[in-house]
Amino acid sequence: MGVKKKRCAALGCTSFKVPGDDKLMCPFPQPGARQRKWILLSGNENLLKLNARQIHLNRYLCPKHFHPSQFTNKFHIKLRLNAEPSESLFANPLLSDKVMQKYDHPDVFVFSGNDDDSDDNVGCSADIFPIHLGSSPLTPPSSDDTQDTTMDSTENVPDQDHTGKRPLETYDDDDSDFEPDPKHPHMNFPQPTSPRRSLISTGAREREGTQRRIGLKDLAQMSGVSYNTEDQNVHKVLKTAQQYRLLATEFRRKLSVAQRLNKELSRTLNDKTINILNELVISTVSRTILEGEMKNFKVKPHGRRWSLQDKLFWLSVMKRGLRAFRFLSKYMTIPSEASLKKLLNKVNLQPGISQPFLALLQKKVESLKARDRQCVLLFDEVFLRGRLFYSIRQNLVNGFENLGQRGRTNYVADHALVFMVQGLHVKWTQPVAYYFVSKTCPSALLKLLIEDVVKALTEIGLTVKATVSDQGPTNRTAIAELRQKNGDGIMYSVGKQRLVHIWDMPHILKNIRNNLITSDLEFNNGKVAKWHQLIEFYVYDQSRIKLSSLTMRHVNPKGRDKMRVSYAAQVLSSSVSKFIKAIVSISEGKKFSHCLPFAELCDDIDTFFDLCNGPKTNEDSKENQKKFRVNVSANSPHIKEEMWKTMLSKLQTWTFIRKKDGVRHIPPCVRGWIENIKSFRVLWCSVKDNVKVLKMRNINQDALENFFCLIRQCGGSSSDLTLAQFTAAMKTCLISRFSRHVSADGKNCQDDESHMASDLSEYLLTNEESTAAPPASRTIIAQEIKTTQQGDR
């Protein structure tokens, strides 16, 4: 069964779409002036062999014949209402007015009536010929007639004997039997007759003749054997031959019936079932599963054929749970594990910057506007289990530190360093590089890797405006060296790009909460906030009124709870401040008046965090939105009320006092927050001429954290992945858009609501070869990096 393709109807265009492909094909409009213009521009005269309704249902134009302004967005996935193709985007000449008369006067022409939606039938319909108005439907028009005159229908039609019992009914020549058509009053058609009910029309088959049972005597004569009734051996042989002959006749009849049924089922499957399936209002995933089941449920395992869309979906299912995948394989027709593993092996994903993957991203970048090409670079590390294993396919021992284009070392890797690019104004993301490192990436090496990735992104047309990371020790050292190299305390340069660095705001909030647990905070001219003030409020609240939703995980976090940003945001929120102030007000200052400094600190942190983190989406209603939870604009509180200056003046007074020894200190999280405010101001000044709003949620690590969560989910029940498992899970995430959905369990950040700029299914279709890592013999990197690593360890 061939795959039905939707081909572009423009003359000379070779674009097409196969089932399961996300490529847009634009159907012709409803019959009318717009449809006429589309046909005129297409230059394809064969379209006029179909009626206007069939053209609307079964013929398409590809997106390259439309100007970008005719689409609803820059991704070209939907046309605007009343969109029209551009004449300059067609290489073929326009149809002449003489040819277009076939469209303007459809009542003068007979259409082929071909309603097959396969593009192989384009241009294969019957020739179009004019019908002379008023001619007899039983008499074809003469080619010599050129005028619109009514023919005399008095010719006798010869009787045709179809059944041998009754002649074919003929129309008589009385004009009273003709009635004018209401739509075309000038045309006369005969009254419909009631033909004899035919057995053929009911689906019955004509018999080829009754099979006469051949006697033993005739059978012996046919076999050239003399028939002797007294010879028992001859009698038995003839009797057996007679039985086999009857069995052969019966099997021949059953085979004929089975072949006829198979043909009818195939025709039904091709013509109706698939069309009905396409008309069902179901999700894309459900349609993919049903189409794969219908195509392969009667096919042997080695003969099954699967589209790339099918394999991508079932690959994501297999990565989520192998036991569930094997259970489904017993009751459904799905691809085998070997087929899906071969699909993963086609993606030669190696540590470092992958040039083929950057080439795919470059194709997407070329269609973006200049302001949409502005982006930020995120980087972070994730823990892995250090293991060595031998790869038969690569003939290589993997598990050592692998720095991509900068070579390998003899240290066992236990971390993966991932770089991801994210749009600054449009929410798109794309991982662009990853490395395997031991313990943590040294600051000197990290500085070189940042420069390598920024230069690679610049070469494909992106404008990197900032880098984002957490406040790890090596990250702080690397950024400090980059800033010192350029003699600037805020900005640094990579080639011709001027960048700022933003410390991830959720991580800063979490670190401030962790410091409050071990230290007291002095702020705002001598006020001191202490963590035990929160504990006193929590004990009173749980025993009496239960105003807040705080739990022991909030007030006494341990283990992984200290890593949860949500707990820190809920503790240091304006809600806790309001509850404390309410109790103080109701008791007229008799209770918890000593906790007011902590309530005031919660108000400041809540306001500062909203100003630096922004709203979740643009759709947040203003009624439910907090005053300071807004993006940066010319009229936002950042600029209009000079809140940036207010934040700087207050944060510079913050001093932590360690509970153990009373030492006063300013932790890196406070310094990082001050640096962020200065960086935000510089970043806003550099983009305010091109955009009206700077979206603060696009300048954090949520997209990268969600990507790590997605990789862990593909790893199944493994809490810590090995290098091989990490690579396989990363391949699955990059080539399968179905794996984009992340469950809320175990997430340490909110959904970033972004989309991948380019999935690697295009890479599989083009069969491009990925740039591999340097050979195994290159086990030691440059001397300066080696020296730095040994010094750091």
C-alpha cells in the first residue's frame, strides 16, 4: 500500500507532504474569486480537469509560494484569513484568459469527476470536451458543432440485449418528457428512469457455469485408463481422484472468495478508513498510534514499516518505562526495541559543540527577525555516576573526562556540563553543547568553553546578550576572570560581542534562605531578622489558628528540601509577613512584636524578587497580578519609581551575623543580587531601542533545569545516570518532541513554557554525519589546561 502524498499543485514545484509530517500544505480556498486567483497563479492547467469542490478538498500549495506576511506567526504554521499567494514566488507563467474560461463557465465543460486525493492522478483524468446545450445524453456531441443549438433527439437508439429477456429502455423523442433544470433553465435533461434492479448492482457475481460432477468412467477416459468395474484397484484410484478433484474445486472457489474479500477490504482501507481517521477530532498522538496499527496489524514483524513520527513516539514511551513498553508490545502493533535502538545509533551525538546540530539551528535563525535573534546562554552541571565502559560501536573506552574539540583527559568524569541557548524576547530554547568533566569544571577551562560556545553562536547569526548560571565557586571565578580581562566590573567581551552575566535569581533566593538558617540578618539601619522568629510564629500558628500553609519542611529543611526553591519562596513571602502583622495588630502588640523585623524582611525580599524575576506569562490578569511582579519597560516601577536604585541602597546595608562565632560577613548571594541589578540596568539600556518590554523570566535557568528533569525521567528509576545513560536520554529528548512534557513530580522550578527551536528529527531525515570527538589517542589536552586542572584538584 503506497503512501499518499500531498503535493504542491503549482506547475514545476516538487514539494510534498507525507502522513505524519508537520510540514504545512495550504489547501485551495472554497470556490470563488480567491480560488480562481490561486489557480491562475499556479499555472497548472490540469487543475481545470477537476470541479471547484474537488480542487478545494484535494489540491494544495506549499508555503514557499506565500509571502511571510501572509502567515499568522514567524514559524509559518498557519495562513492568515483570506491569504493569497504572491505572484513573484511562482516560477511558472500565469494561465491565459482563454484557459481560465474553463473555470468561469463550468456548465460548458464535463469534468472528469476524479475524486482521488492521491497526487499521482493529477493530470491523468479524461479529456475535457464541451457539451452542446440541449444534446441528448445518449448521443455524444459532434466535434463539428460550434453553436449552442438544441439537437433533434429523434434518432432511434438501437436496442441492446443485456439479459436476453428484455430490451434496453430507450427515450422517446417527445419534448414533453424533458423538464428545464432550475439552475440552468436553458438546458433540457431527460427525466430519470428507474432501471431494472440488477443482480450485479447488489454485489452478486455471475457464475462461470455449473461444475458437472465427472463420473468414474469419464474420469478414467480422461486419464487414458481402461475402466473395469471388476478391478478394485482401478476403482479405488479413480474414486480417490474424484474426491481430490472435488476438493480442488472447493478450494478454488474459497480462494476466489477470499481474494475478492481481500480486494474489497484493501479498497475500503485505502479509500474510506484513512479518510475517516483523518476527519476524526482526535489528538496528533492518537492519530499516529491508530495509523500505525492499521498499516501493520496484518503484516509480519519483519515486513512492518514505520514512519519517523511513529518511531519517535514509541521511543519516548520506551525511555519512560521499558516494562510498560514490553507490556504494550504484547497487545499492540508497535516498533521493536531493536528498531528504536538503531534510530538512536543514527544520531552520532558526541561531547562538544556539534556542527550539524548548529546547522539545523542556523536554518531556524535565518527566518527570525534581528531582535528575535538576541539570546542568552545558560550553562550548568548535573551529577552523574562515574563509570568506565567499553563501546563496541566506537571501539573506545568511555567514561573519562571529555571536553569535545579540546580533547580528553585520564580523569573519570562524574558531571555533565550543558550549554543551552534561550531567546531573550521569544521563548525558544536549544541545547548546543555538552561536556563530561570530573568533580567540577575548572574556572580556567570554563572560561575557554564559554568563549568557544559564544563564538559558535555568533557565527550562525545569533546575538548573545548575556550568560546565566548559578553561583558555584568555579562559575564565580570564571566570570570574574572574564570581567577582569576586559577591565569592567559588569560587562565582558567575547570577540565583538559585549555581554553581561546574570546569576540565577531562584538560586539567589534559595541561598539567602539557607544563610538565614545559620545567621542573623542585619538590615535597614540596625534591624535584625532571625530565623527563630519564624519558628515561633509557626508553632503558634499550628497550635491555634493555622493561618499559613507552612510545614516542617519550610521551617526546618533538610537534605533535598534545602534545594527546593519553592520552599524558600513560600517562607520569604508577603503572605507570611501579613500573618505576623495581623497577629501583632489583633493582640495590640502583646504577641510577636519582636517578630516584626522578620515580617519587614519578608516584604522587602518578596518585592525585590518580583522585580527581578517578573511575571510567569503575559496572560496573567492585572487583577490577580502583584504590583511589582512586572517586566521591565519604560513605565514599569523599575524605571518610573526608580526601584532599582531603592533595591541597591537597601541591599548594600545587608550584613549577616554568624550565630556560632558572631562574625559579620556578606555572602556571595547578596553580592550576586547587587551585581544582577546593575547587569539588568545595562541589559535594558542595550535593548530598549528595539523592544518595549524586557521579559525577566527569559533570563533565568528554568529552561535548563527542566531539560535536566526531562533527562532524569528518560532514565527511568535510576536516581543518578551514567555517562552512557545520560547520552541516550539526551538523544531521546532532542529527537522526540513527545518527550517534551515533564511531570510536576520532583521538579525544582516552574514550567518555562518554551519550545525547542529545532528537534533533531530533521537531522535523521537528512542523514547528516555528526562531527565526532577527537580520536582516543588524544588523551591529554593543551598544556595550560592540564596545569590548571591539576592545580585546582
